[in-house]
Amino acid sequence: MPRIVFMGTPGFAATQLEACLKLGEVVAVVTQPDKPKGRGQEVGVSEVKALALSKGLPVLQPQKIRNTPFASELAAYRADVAVVAAYGKILPKDVLDTPRLGCVNVHGSLLPRWRGAAPIQWAIASGDTETGVCLMKMDEGMDTGPVFARGSVPISPAATAPDLYGTLAALGASLLEQHLLPFLAGERPLVAQPAQGVTMAPMIKKDDGRLDFTRPAAVIERRLRAFTPWPGLFTTFAGQGLKLLQVSVRGGQGKPGEVLAADKTGIEVACAEGSLQLLQLQPEGKRAMDAAAFLTSRKIERGSSPFG
């Protein structure tokens, strides 16, 4: 039974930790430091830490791992392998070399497409029709290591980031259960990633959710699904913040940002290509509401450009 160190932080990673608990002895769990969450800014633990504590596992939460004694601390656990999933820090060479058989990453894309921090969101935002999970042996690059297992899934036209997170988390756990032990036994060849087809998936920033009608309507709709729940899709109306929670793509034409129609069925706004029907909105500090409720106390003239 292999000795496994697990490194991860969010719910996607917790699903991989569950798989590792079936495959070997998890001797330590490494996760990000506790951080304030929500409006009350109460300090909360990550999903991985919560699961580890419930299983009575040692939990390590280093503030920094580069140029620190962390590799020596890790070495004390005499791990055969480290399994890493959405940990949130880049591992330096001394940490990568500490487990006897190295570090394995569970990455939520079909490498080399979407290397980086947010592969699931950018796959949706870019209109990909397929994605998946790769298991790779980590090297010092950003998701550049050789792959020894992969699985793919379609991306439905209505998929949101949380939908895809759940699907890929389950796929990653399944791949670990099928391939980790054979890999450790030397029964899975390492396949170098091709040099062609590399794309990067940078960390999502709040400004990525800012509504821009100079984009095509289909692109904006995809970004709403990709950036749910954070940062969402937002703009302003009458000087106040406004979130868009549900939209649909239409074929209307006009100057980007121009209102083409506004009635109880929705608010249609022209984009660079096509138009968006705004169906569900949430004014800052208010509850979510449909277009009819939004228009009850707000007048929007056809031909106006009131958003943004």
C-alpha cells in the first residue's frame, strides 16, 4: 500500500482525496492556509482540510513553500508519491523531488490545452465542445509534465463552471482509481505533451466578469456560464451595480449596448454580433428578479444605452 501525501484545496480536490483514501495510506494532507470568507469575513477551512480533519489526517498549511524548509518537513512523512489537485501554489524542485516516485497532478483539461490555474472556466468561455482530465507526472513547468492517463467529456451548450467542476472531479477520481497504482508500479508509460496546441488558462480576475457589449452575444453568454459563481457577469445601470444571472442569445442588430426592446419577456441589447436577451438580473443590494420585475420601477427606452 503506497504512502501518499495529498496536496489540494477546493471541492474538486476533496473528491481526489476521497479517491486516494481508497488507494493507499494518506500520511499527510497539504492545503492552503485558512482564509476569511463571505460578507462576515469569518475564517473558513478549505473543503480538503475539512475532509482531512474528519478522517483524522495530519494537515499542513504552509504560508510559503519556496525557499523554506518545507521540503524537509515533507520528507519526514516518507511518501511514495504526492498527489496534487488544485492546490493553488507552484511546487519548487525540492518539493517535487521529495516523494520517492515524484508528484502526480490531476489537471482539469486535455493537456496541452489550458495549462494553468483556471482550465475549466476558460474551456467554457472559449466555446470548447470537449474537455477532460489528465494525470501527469509533475515537473518544474506550468502543467508541462508528461501524461500517463486521460479521459474526456463533452461540454454541453448550457454547462456552467460548477456543472463542469462536478463532472471533472468525478472523472479525475475515476482516473486515479484506475491508473495511479499501475503508474506507481511502472505499468503506465509517460507520454510527453505535444509542442502544438498549447493554450494558457490564467487565474480568473474580477474584471473578467465585466460586461462588454462590443463582444459577440455568444461570447458574452459563454462568459456568464464560465464565470459563475465568481466573478459573475456584471455592469452598471443608473450608476448602480447590476449582475446578470440569466441571458439568452438572440439575432438582433444595432449599435453595441443599444436597447432593442424592453418588456416583460426580457431586455434585448445589441452586441457586436447578435443581441442578448437579459432574463434575470440582480441590482446591487437587491434580490434577483426577472426582467418584468426589474422594469416595474425602471423605465428603459428603446434606442437608449443605459448599461455600463
